[in-house]
Amino acid sequence: MLAAVSRKFVVRTYGCQMNEHDSERIAGLLEAEGMEPASDLESADVVVLNTCCIRENADNKLYGHLGALKALRERNPSLQVAVGGCLAQKDRELVRRRAGHVDVVFGTFNVGRVGELLRQASEHGPQVEILDSAPSDDLEAYPSALPPRKDLGHAEWVTIQVGCDNSCAFCIVPQVRGPEASRPFSQVVSEVRDLASRGVVEVTLLGQNVNSYGRDIALALRSGSDSASEVAFQAGESWASSGRRVRPLFADLLRAVGSVEGIRRVRFTSPHPKDLLPETIAAMAETEAVCEQLHLPLQSGSDRVLRAMRRGYTAERYLQRLGEARKAIGDLAVSTDIIVGFPGETEEDFEATLEVVAEAAFDGAFTFQFSPRPGTRAGEMQSEYIAPEVVAERFARLAVVVERSALAAHRRRIGKVEEVLVEGPARKDPTMVAARTRQQKLVLLDPAPGLVPGAFAKARITDAGAHHLRGELSGTPLHPKRRRLAVLN
């Protein structure tokens, strides 16, 4: 008897690290259903598009790709197409109205249902299932609780929180991801221990507002009658044995995750400046595994625009907290997010942004031209929209300031010997090896024996650009499977 042929799948991802992590778990779910990853779209039986809706061009990109899949579907009538993620959560039935060949539409609160929905679509026709919130006891709210991929790498993401309680005027995340919900403290630490036991050496903690992690847990437990063991499970031993005041538990979590044996690097994204508390800075400084890297979104350097954005801080307060972090954490690299052309932004506002960016001397920045999203406060400010040509001109001026400080920061690293973690062939030049410093700097190296993904090595920095460093190997790489640290010359 011939063995049954496994169905093959492709998962395509748009958007942030949270979406990337969701996609990993979707892949794990499909593998648990007996499917195998396909090498390309042509050989796939199932295509899942995990979407983002932060910016307007995300919509255009999705529907453009769905148009291309329609032709593929005509060549392969058995192909199933599923659309999930934030844009599916927002657009709901609109996805199928605009692309009738889509078999399944699912949202951000029912990722774990993708396999069942595909089966239902096969038997009963197209399925649209969008939940407005996740059940409070539903572990599937956290991507990390879903089946993992079989091919864990040396670096992995760990979701510690979903949703967001902020009300930033430009952001649709609270509408498509819901309110903040933190994962139990001990569950996060247990997952990190499990990852470490399987050879993972670097973890990145994920949340929409990651450094407010645990505030909701502390609030729920403050006046409750839970047992001591349950309190410790939910909020950690430190909070359980303290005065139990309502506060974020992120600093406690950093220390706990950073103490897991085998984990040599801990990162996190994305924090909010208003929640960069002294205890978080202290935990970063005092926990060896926590990397000297901070992504701290600025968005604007104008206090007037920051108020309109509902960001909850001033430029002065932002710079103060940034200064406190740099004072406490040696060799700290800082990156940021900046929006150009927020409704009502004047030339004076933009000049204020340039001044703050210059003073902050960022190592890098993700810069965006304002994109209106229906359903947000900024999306209703049409009368204050900035002319596209003005936004483009400001965007170009900002790039000059950002790249100037980034290049200066990188040039200061020339001559230093850095510990790097090898990623593999460089994306833009596969003849080179890509590696990362603790500051998340990309270092390009010439190929050499032992420079395999997951290996630690020492690299002397020889040259610098605004977006990468060049280095030469110094000493012998430490193979990722070796648990004992070697001394590298």
C-alpha cells in the first residue's frame, strides 16, 4: 500500500515580531496536523497569510498577494488559502468580499483554531471566525502556549503579554489585540528553561507594551485570597514575598529569565518610555544575561505632537529616562521609532524632533511616514493631514540626522573586540557571515570554520557603516552544542 502523501504548507508573515512569533506557532500547529513545510508557493497545499494593519500599505500588500494567489488557485483548485492576524481581525468579512477565493479568515484571538478551521472549510466551505476577545483562561491567547516548531534555533521569542492598554492616537493595536493580559510569571520562566534545555542561548521577550508586564496580574492579586503558591506562580516569588503593591513585574521577570542556566542573552521589545522605571533599568544593569540594548520609541520630539499622540511623556522626560539608562548600563545601544507627518505637525514641531534625535544620538531608528488607520483618533484628523511632499521632505531630513549619529556610534566601535553570536549567511551578501553583538549590531565576517548558526565568537571590528559593522575573527568559535564556556583569545 502506498503511504499517504503529507499536505504541505507555507506561512507568509507581515508586520512585527509578535506576528513573526504567531507565525512560528501557526507552523507548529500545522505540523501537528501532519503537514510539512513547502519549499515554495507552487508546491503548497495550504497558504496562510498572517497579516499586519499598522500602516495603510499593509492592506494594499495583502490584497495584492491575494490577487496573485487567485491565479495559483486556478491552477491548483485544491489549494486552501487562510488569512489571519491583525488585518483579518479588523476587516473580518471584508477579506472574503474582496478575495472570494479565501477559504479561512481568523483573527488574533483564535490562532490555535487554524487547523480545525481548515478542516471545516474542506467539508463545509469558507469559514470566517473572528473573536472579539480571548477567554480569560484561554492559554491560546499567548502564542508561546501553542505547539512550537520542531526546528528550534539558537535564538527564540517568548510572548509574555498580549494586548495593550495605551491609547496612542495613531495605533490600532488595542482594537485588534485587545487589552493587556500578562502571562503567568512562572509559566514564562518555565518556557525559557525548556528552551535552554533544547539548546537555545538567546531569548527575546515580546509584548505590545512589554515593560508594563504584570501590572494586571498584580492588580488582580492585590486584594485576592489566592494561596501563596498560586500568587508565586502568577506573579513570582519576589512580588509574593514583598508588600504586594500594584506595579509592573517586568524587572522581576528580567532577573528570573536572566538567571536561567544556558541563557546567555536576553532581549525584549517593545517597551514604552512611560514605563521605563528605575527598577527595570537596575535589572538590566545588574543581570548579566540582559543585553546592553534598548529599543525606546520616541515617535516625536515635539511636546505638542506627543500630547496629540497621547504618548504620556514629554521630550524632556524621554531624554531624562534615556540618560538614566545610559548612566546605569555601560555601552548601551539605543534605537527608536519616529513618525514623520503626524496630523497637525508644523515645521517647528519637526525641528523639535530633529533636535531631540540629535541630542539622543541613537544607534539606529525605524522611521515612518504617518499612515492613517480607520478607527484611530489620528485617522479622523483629516483636516490636519500634512501634504505628502512636505512629509517626504521632512522624512529625508530626518534620515540624515539618524544616519549621522548611527555612523558615529558604529565608528566608535572600530578596534574593539566584540562577542558575537552567529546567525548564518548575510541576507544581502550570502558570501559573508552575519553575526550580532550584545548590542544587536550586525557584524559581517568572512566565512571560517566553526562560524555556524548559534556559535559564539570574538570579532575585532575593522570597519563601520550606518547599518552594519565589518569584523575579523579573533580566536576559535565556540560551537553551540557545547554548554561550557571556552576562553577565546
